[in-house]
Amino acid sequence: MYTNCTNTVSTVSTEVVLTVQLDYRDARPIYTQIVDNFRNQVKAGILQTGDKLPSVRELATALTINPNTIQRAYRELEMEGWIASVPGKGSFVCGVPGGAQPEQLALLESFDKTVAALQKLGMTTQELMARLQQGGNENA
């Protein structure tokens, strides 16, 4: 067991296949695309807490990119709390940092899109805040 993240990670879990889609025309660096792919898969529940990720070498070979790029992505994910690396064992999914649930993250993303759409239609931040406070009091 490894407890470098908020959840305990079992080093006996099965290895998962990490599906990564890279767009070489994207302005974002390759390592950022890998990090974003990983985050989205954890949020969607495709990758579960305790899942073992492919090694740096395996993923670099599968994607035909430099292993340093994968290492940089894994390092960033580890610093943010998405994964934990166990020397000699591999890297494991810790889950969503902060303990947010996938459903909660999906709803917040929907909320953000709705707010942006309302602002495009001319609603001010103050009007949105007032609406939010009213809704909070009505449901209390």
C-alpha cells in the first residue's frame, strides 16, 4: 500500500490501458495534452483510484514520443495529486485531487458553461450572484 495521496493506493492493482489522443496541430505542448487526457479519464471514471498506469517507457513507445515528455506529464500529475509514483512499482491513480466526485465535477463544468452563456447574453456578475443567493435561500 502507498499513501502519498489522499486515498490509499494498492500496488497490487491491475494495469490499465491509458488511451491518449494527441493532436500535433494543437498549440498546447504534448505533455499538456497527455495531462489533460489523463485528468479527463479520471473525471469520467474511466481510470479508477488504484489503477496502475503504463510505465514511462511503455507509454512513450506506444505514442512514439520521447520518454522525457511522458516523465514530465507524470511529474506534473503527481505534483497536482492525480497520481502517486512508487519507486520500483510504477505510477498509480490517486483519484481527483481534493476529493471531488466525478458527478460534482461534471455539474460544475456545466454550471461554468451556463454562466458563460448567460454573460454572453448580457447578464452581469452581480445579477448572477443575486440569482445564486436567492436560489440558495429558497432551497435552505
